[in-house]
Amino acid sequence: LQLLDICFNILNEKNLILSNDDERQYRLLFIDTLNSITPSNIVAQNLNEFLGDCYFWLSQSSVEEEERVKYYEQYLRCLCKFGRPSADIIDYCNECLKLFPQSNVAAEILLLILLENILPKIYDLRAPTDRLRDALNRISAEHSCSPTVLATKAYFLIRHAKYSDALELLITTDSESNVGQVIVTVLKLVCYAHMHMGHQTLETVTQYRAQIQNFIVTDVVPFIEALVELTRGMALHDLTQYQKAIDSYNKILINPNAFHDKANYGKFQSYLVLNVLEEARACYDKISDKLDEIQQLSCQVQLYLAENDCDSVIKLVQTAMIDKNKEEGKDDQQQFELNVHGWISLGKAYLAVQHSHLFDGLQCRNAFKKAIEIDPYYWESYASMGEYYNIIEHRLSEVLSHYKRAFELNENIDSVQINYIDILIQTDQIVCNSLSLSDYLCSYIIQIVDNKCPNNNSRT
């Protein structure tokens, strides 16, 4: 630190005349010394900012073009690190590309700024992405695996709900690189949340909090905070912490952002599970005119099911199916669509009327099959299909495979635990498997019966 101060004072002493070679040596010494100090936050702010000046001076005074490019790129990194306005950084990046068209660092920083600006519109398929695509195409092949480039590719995948493919890209990024890493973290959050990986989502929220200062475009931070809170609410819902999920969604609604409708939809789902139907309907009323036909009908189906009006669920869907086919001039029930919650609710409604004339086993199974196709990471789709095979077709092998998959996806749900244990007992899996598996499952039985069912009102 003393050496840094000495170099800084020498280089800024106006009465001291240095030759170019001497000044170059002092600036290189300053850079090497500062970069050797960890953590960097123990260095005074003015010394950190002077690092950028040193890189800029070296770029301007170097003779070799390779050195000029290298030092200018280091200067750009300093501008990003120490909070210069994004408009200034864009100007310097464009100047760098004018002087050195081969600079991948300048092109990558421009890409990162564009990505940060458009990130709050991640769910808006109408948001213009032409500039982002053009900037991505300017990056050379040797930089195709940088965090910013991979994050941009993942962003386009997420916009088309390809969360698994996006996550596969994001987990290969270099975690040591600060440039673009905060964007990678936010996109991981979105993937984890939509893949119902609750624990990973909450762990990644903590990582994001430690990286938040790394945004270049500081104006977007409040909107990114809302997106992060949305993923947190989704994770808490999946972990059965429904009231905490509602609290997270309410935080989103405090300030203007693009996620109010999704927050109200999240509250709608949590209130349904809590069986607070008045609040659920109030949330639906707030967003109903903004939902597309599929989402709107799916919400109505869920509400009818929550009110135990299974007849209305089936009649509503049948009417909508007929109207849709007439509109398109087709006689094909497969043209009709719901979202994952709608299909599950429709299937459950059919199960509930299995002894009436309204029951249609094929449509019931098809509903759960559709739910699995739409969201292969949602536990309830598999649990419901397992229930269908158990009650209607009595195919124990299918029951076991679907209950097992539901348990693998979310072991926090009491009914999933109980049903999985039950089918293991029915199929002699506990007896046949190792003692450790038996002990593991017995711990769940003890937890369910002793802790979660103190009145012993559950099934034996």
C-alpha cells in the first residue's frame, strides 16, 4: 500500500518531470503492485480508479499494436469494474473498435451492456432483440465460451422456455470471471425456478446478492431485483412455504416493473394451495384481461376444481374444445391446449367423477400426459399420473415409476412421501432393497406419522 502511494504521488507530482520510459516503469509498477493486493477493497478508491488511467496511458504511449490493444482492453475492464456510466463505456468501446476492430473485449462489453438492458424484458417476446443478435455475431469463435456470450445464448433459449438447455450452457461458464458473471447468476435463477429446483434457486439468490455491484447498467438493478424476487417466490412455493412465497410476490408489487402480472399469478397459485379462494379469485381478476386464452381458461378450470365443482370443469373444457375446433374448422381434440396447471386440474376433475357418466379415462390420462410434456420438471404432473394408474388402470409398475419421479422432483410434499412409501410396500420394494433404503424410508414414515399427523388421522 505504501508502494502504491509512492508511485501515485510520483506520477501525479506536477513539478516532477519524468521521461516517457520512467513514467512507463512507474505505471507498470503501480499496476503490478495493485493487482497483487487482495482483497482489492482495502485499496483506496482513488488508487483503484487511477489503475484505469495507467492502462489508458500505456495504450496511448505503446508502439506495438498488440500492446495498445491489450492495455486499452484492460482500461475498458476498469471502467466496468469501477462504476463509470454505461453511456461512457459504450463510447470508449466504440472508440476501441474503431481503432482496433479485432478487439473482442470491446465487442463483448457492448454485448453485455445490451444484455443487461434487455434482461428485465426476458418474458416479453415482443422485445426487440436484433441489436443483441448482431452484437453476439460480432464475437469471434475464440471467445464463444465467455460468460457473456454463453449468457446471451442462454437468454434466447429461456425466451422460448428451453430452461434445461439454457442451464446446461450456464453451468459451463468460467466462475472466476467477473465480467458477465452476475448475468449468468440471474439467468441460472430463472432456469432453476422454472425447473422447480427450489433449494438451488435460494442458494443462487444468495450468490446474486454478493454480485449485485457488478452490473454495468445500474439503472436496471431495481428491475432485476424484481425478477430475482419472482424466482424466489417460485422456489418458496415449490418448497411448500406458500405464505413466504406470497410475501415475495408482494414485494414485487411495491414498485413499477414488468413482473406484476407474474407476481399476481404466483399469488393466485399459492392461495389456491392454501385454499384461500377469495384471495385467489381477487388475484385472477387483476390479471384475467391480460392472460391469453390458454392461461385464462386454465385459471378458470383451477378455480372450479378448488370449489369442488368438477362437473363445471369438464363441461367448461368440453365447450371450449368444441368452440376451438369450430373456429379452426377441425374435428381434432388434440388442437385444444391448456397450461400445466390446467391439464392437471382437468385430469383431477375426471378422477373425481370416475363413477359418473362424465368420466372419460382416455381424456383423464391424456390430461396428465399433456402436463408432463409441458413441464417435465413439475412433481404434481407425475404424482397425478401415478394416481390415475393406481385408481383407474391398477398398473403398479406405472404407479411406482411415476410416484418415484414425483418424489425425486420434490420430496417436500407429504402426499408424495406417503404415496411413494405405500407403493414401495405394495410392490415389496422395501423388503427387496438394502437395509439403508428401508431405514431411509422409515425415517419418512416416522416424520409423517409422528410429526406431521399428530392426531393420527392419516392413513395407517
